[in-house]
Amino acid sequence: MNSPIEKIKQMVDKLGSQKEVAKVLNISEPYLSDILKGKRSISKRIADALGFELRWVDLNEVEIPMVNIPIIGTISEKGIKINDTERITT
């Protein structure tokens, strides 16, 4: 299934402009533009209009796996040292 953003992009392609999609969704064109740029979130009303359901997830009830990330470098006053190669940042 497409994401809400993908569906909005498809609507823009079909209707020809963000202005037309904004009219259909009953929102301002700048608000729609911000959604497409990732600057604003999609509201429940917009999600409903697009046929999506927004759900809240309680992160206290979700198991989040721990990931071990190897340390490949160090940061010092001189710069960053990665795998024995000094990179000066000054």
C-alpha cells in the first residue's frame, strides 16, 4: 500500500497541480507543500480523506530491539580519527 505522501503525489500528477489537490483536501496550498516537503505532519482529517487510518503507538508497549554499533573512530580536539586515519577539522 502507498503511503499518504505517495498518494498525495499521485493526486498531484492526476489533477495537475498542488493547488488542485489542496482544494480537494480543503487545505491551503502552502500547507500541502509543507506536507510534501516533510515540514508538516498529516492530520487525522487529511489521512481520513486519503483513506488512511492514523493510530497512536504507545512506545512503552512496543519492543524496540537494541542494536550494537561498532565504534570506528574517535573525536578529539584535533579532529576525527577514523580507522587510524587522522582527519583534521580545523
